[in-house]
Amino acid sequence: MDYQVKAIRGKEIVLLNVSAMHVDDAIAQIKARGYTPIVAQTKKHLLSSSVDKNFPLELFSQELLALLEAGLNLVEAIETLAEKDQRREVKQILDALLQALYQGQTFSSALEMQSQVFPVLYIATVRASEKTGDLPEALGRYVSYEQQLGLVKKKIISASIYPILLMCVGGLVILFLLGFVVPKFSRIYEGTGGNLPFLSQVLLAWGSFLENHGKQLLIVSIFSMVGLVYGLSRPSVRKWITKAIWQLPALGSRLRIFQLARFYRTLGMLLKGGTSIIVALESVAGLLDVSLQHKMKQASISIQEGQAISLAMDQAGLTTPIALRMLRVGERGGKIGDMMERIASFYDEELARWIDWFTKLFEPILMLLIGLVIGVVVLLLYMPIFELAGNIQ
């Protein structure tokens, strides 16, 4: 298998290409040349920056863990999973893993051959377990990691369901009033525009315009929606929108906390699995926003120059006051990986509290605004009738 290794010798950082059976062999070859390896990746992995989402990695880990705890060895467990799964794509991946294991390769090397399916963190976790001989514990840690990582996302999704439904229903009601009810009233009040209140005149003028140019407005709306969808599909537009959201004072700081939580949790997992800090930082760079990736590179350079992890992270702006204190405690106790996972848990709890607070505040405000808009439209429609009734009295 071909590997590309980033290595350092003196002040020179180079990319070297080597052929090896597995990543440890590639690193050994680089060391034999007099270089210090920083990160090694298969060329296949480098060409594919994203992991195949069709493979149920978390389910695979849970089932494999259950079979191993039941007393089956690794090969028997994967054979059982391959026999059970009828999906062709999944079965091909499991068969490839079995073929590599039959050839005498380690499980981590077999996983690395399928790097488009298994992420770097998963491979590193399994490789670390091979040194201690406790694969079930490593799989349990990864399953727990995935569950914790998705906890905040699930909470955000569940908290946003009701506001989104409320906005959709309220928007449909407002569109019904403006697109159907208002044109009907404009016909009733036609010819009496001078006696109507100004806002009622504006509303009824909109109804007349909609009735006369409804088809053209519908075509323009369709093209606008298509243009919006196309724009959102462009990476440059999404990048601009993300940058604009990050500039918002309250929301931008929460997004930063969310990314830092993922960063620290993944980094802690890699460090606990025996991965060096430099290689771990290179592996988790993709979890961060572009602006934070630059800061992470600064921290990586500082750590290579001999600075403490806590100091390098703080100088790069990748900490909060509480995270900085916890990192220092972890350094003194020699448990920096465990402390990073605790930092991530602290960030997750902080985000969960903020989501609860924001949801409780946003929902009544949204209901009030939608009700206010609908009430104003109805009031402007019926105001001339109220005035007519007053004049009759």
C-alpha cells in the first residue's frame, strides 16, 4: 500500500511517499531515512476527504462489541456480521476485512485498507487496543464517543422542530391571507379607496396587484427559490453564510464552543489511544472551521517547538479560562487525554443549557410575532367595516 508521510528533519518539513504493508512499517521506513514522522496517511485516504456515510459504523461497532463480549474471536465475529448483512456494499467491506485478516494482517491494517469507510480516529483507537489486547474496551470507548458527539446535535434538532413547524404553519396562514383573502376584500372595497385608512389602502393595493399579476409573481417566486437552492449548493455561498453567522455576537461564540467541544473530545480520544499530540492535531484539523484550523496549526507548531499544550492552545485562542485551567491540571497529572474529554463534556453541558434557555425564550416570541402579523392583517381588512358600522350608528 502507498503511504504519504509528513516528516521533519532539522527545520525542513517534507512529504515522502513510501510503499508499506501498514502504517507502522511506513513510519519505520521514514525513521530509517533519518526523518521524524509527523503524520502518515494512505494516498487513498488523502484523495477522499470524507468518510463513506453509507456504512453503519456505529451499528457495526456495537454488534462487533456484543459478539466479542459473547466469546467469539475477531474473525468469527466479522464472519457472523458478514453472513447476517444482506446489503451488497456493506458485505463487500466486511469481506475485504476478512480477506485481510485471513492473510495475517492486523485488524487496524485491515481497517486502514478501507480508509474511505473507517475514519482516522477509529483506526487509531483499534491500533492502540492491539498494543494492550483489549479491543472490546476500545470499541466501547468509540461507541460512547459517537453517542456523546451526536448528543448536542440531536438536542439542537429536537429543539428546532417546534419552532420550524410554527414558522411553516404561520407562514402558510399569512400567505393564505395575503394571497386569497386580501384579493377578495379588494374587490369588495373597490371604488372606495379614498375613504379607507392608509394602511388598509396599501394592503388592498397589494391584493389588487396580486390578482392582476399573480402568474408573473408565481414564476418569479419559483425562479427565486431555484436560485436560492442553487446558491446554497455552492461551497462559496455556504462559506460566506457561515462566515456571516460566525460574526453574530451570541451565535458565533456558541458555534465556536460547539466546534471546540468536538475538537477536544476527538483529540482526547486519540491521546488516550496512544497517538502522539502532533499526529492527533493533524488528524482532527478537519473538525474545525477554517479560521480555527489556522489557529490549530499555530498551536501545533508551538507544541513542536517545545511549548506546553495548555500554553500553545491558549496562545492560539483554542481555550476558554476554564478549559485552560483544566488543561494545566491534566498536564500536571499526566492525564491530558482524560482532561480533554472532561473539557468537551463541560462544553456540551454549557451548550445544552444555552439551547434550553434560547428555546424557552424564542418560542413565545415567535408565536407573538406570527400572531401579531396575522392580527394586523385581519384588523386592516375589517377596519373599514368597523368604521362603516360606526357611521351607521
